[in-house]
Amino acid sequence: MALPGRLAVSHVVGVTARPQPAGVDISVCEIYRFKSAGFMGVEGRLLPDVEPVASDGGFWYLEPGAYKVRYCEVVEVPLDVVVLCFPRSSLLRMGVDLRCTVWDPGYRGRGEGLLVVHNPHGVRIEEKARVAQLVFIKLVERPEEGYSGVYQGEGLG
């Protein structure tokens, strides 16, 4: 069962837009360009180096390619909920995809996503533009413990 946006919004700090019927929109505060390769192993990972993409007059112009984005809002996932993140349809209609992951019960932080510009002409994005919608889904039963991985609290310090 998905929570209506009017209920889910209480778990997202810093929302400036009205909740959607089936979720909560979140916005982009930071965009980064990848500068090195990453590594995913059985026992560990190495994240690539990134550099911020500078905005110009409150807008980012992004050429085709992959970018890491940081969301503005702090998301606090209840222990009896899982959150799925989807790109806003306007991005897709512009030839831009936003890849997101599952946000586990107990996660708290300012999450990140992968913005992929497929449009050969690029895209212009305004700072704090709404780029994703979070859908909060109630679990059949509460897990014994919440998320405690390396990304817990990300973007808060």
C-alpha cells in the first residue's frame, strides 16, 4: 500500500512543493561531474572522484553524459516503509533520465541519484528544480532493524 503524498510529506524535511497524490517531489541542489573510475567488489567499493558543476545565474547547462546529483531535502524513512524514487516525467520528455535506488527502512539523509542526459542538445536545469518523486510503500511487516549502511546520514554534514 502506497502512502498518499499528504501523509508521506511528514517524512521529508525541506519540501517546498505541494505533495503529489501518490508521493512527494524532491529537488536538486548539487550536480557533480565524474572525474575517475569507480570500483565495485565483493568486499568493498571505491567511489569515483567528482567535481561540482558550476551553475550560471541559478541554472546548470548539462551536455550529454552522466552526472551525480544531490537532493535538497532530508528524507527520513520510517521503519515500516520502503521508498522508491522515480524521475519526474518532464525530465524523461526532455531526453533526461534520473536513476535512483531503493531507500530502505530507517534511512535518513540527503540522497543522491544518477542524472543521465541523453538529449544530444543537452538540458538546462534550474537550481532547486523538482526532479524526482518519492513513493512511500508500507511494508507487510516491520523489519527487525533499519538501514545501517555506509550511506546512513549522507549529505547531512
